[in-house]
Amino acid sequence: TDTMTICSGDSILLAGSFQTIAGIYTDSLQSIIGCDSIMTINLIVNSIFKDTVAVNLCEGDSIFTGGMFQTVSGFYTDSLATILGCDSILVTEVIFDDPSTGVTYTASVLSANQSGLSYQWLNCSNGFAQIAGEINQTYTPIINGDYAVQTTIGNCSDTSNCVTVADVNINEVDLYATEVYPNPFNESFSIRSEQSLIRVKVYGMSGEIVFNKEYENETTIEIGMTLSSGVYILEMTNSSGQLKRTRIVKN
């Protein structure tokens, strides 16, 4: 009686045929002098293992798999051995995330060229300060300056080159008449418009939104807010979707 082991997928000649399943097999042989020689084999089949793992890295990094350092996304296979000597196949799916993107400025709108990322627009003219609330693929500057976008995918982030915007006209053509008073203001100011308004925004000079509210076709609006002294940009949208911007001053 003896014990033999094979790995799953292998075979061994026992009891007159090739065996692949664990069990007890008997062979009737003859001794050297012609008598019965009965051999009983306890066959053990050890498992092989195959596993697939996914690894996300940032573009420009590398990982040692498939026998060498890899820098390109793909599937890489390593043939290892279990503690019992059987195959252990490890397939590594390597994904290199690339958050880099260029920025295009067209028709007064900045647009990140690569979609499917997370976005945060930055004001390069103000020490790369984040522009609050501007987290979409596009951004419409309300003042001239230099702008960039910080993009993120997974744990990888990158910042685009700065793009200069020099054609923003804050005092746009008067599409409709409005009156803002008092200006300068202390704690509050009012807006009187010949056309009904549906949204009012107030921007800081770095482009951040400090006030943003929708209205139900109002023609007279009073706005109170706590702001630091300085110059701000008031943006009004009428019921036809037309924008009008003007400067307001907080004492």
C-alpha cells in the first residue's frame, strides 16, 4: 500500500488506465518468482490555483509582474507554485489611469478635453486657488485671468497648463434694464429689473461663487449677505436665459 499525489489536471497510470480523480486504486502484478504482487495506491489530487487581481496605478508608474516591470495597461500572467508543488497561476490586470488633459477655450467657455474625470477649476492668477463650485468639465470665466483645471481619476491627479482669458466683458450689452441699489452697499442691496429674473449669482474677483439662488420670475429682489469688503460681480439671468453682469462694491 502506498500514497501518490498528482496535481489537478495531471494523470497517472493506475489499475490499468490513466487516473485523474482521487481514490484508492489496486494493481495485481507478479513478483519476481511469479506470485501475486498486489499494490494498493491511495491517490491524492492536489488543487491548482488561478486567480485574477486588478491593480490601478497612475500613468508614469510601473509594476513588476509577468516577469518584468510593466508600464502599459494589460493582463500579465505569473506562473508560481503552491506549497504542494502544483501550479499557482496569477493573472494581474494592470490599469494605468491617466488624468492629464488639455484645456480648450472657445466661445467664452473653458473646456477640459478629456471626459469621464473629476474636475476642479483653478485660478492661476490667484495662486492656483480653487474656484468654489466649479467642478464640471466646462467653466465659463466671469473675469479675465489665467485658468487651469485639476483632474482626478481614482487616486491619480494632474493639473493642466494655464490658459489665458482676456476677452471677458463684465459690462455686457444691456439686454434688459436693471437697477442695483445701493451700490456700494453695507449689508444688503436690491435689484429692480424690467424683465423677470430666475437666478442671481454673486462672484468674488477670483471667480468663486459666493451667492447663488433661483427665483420665481421676480422683478424686485432684495439680497442680504455677509461679505468681506471689496469688489464683486453680480450676474442676473432673466426668464429668457439672457445673462447680465455688473460690478457691485461691499463697503
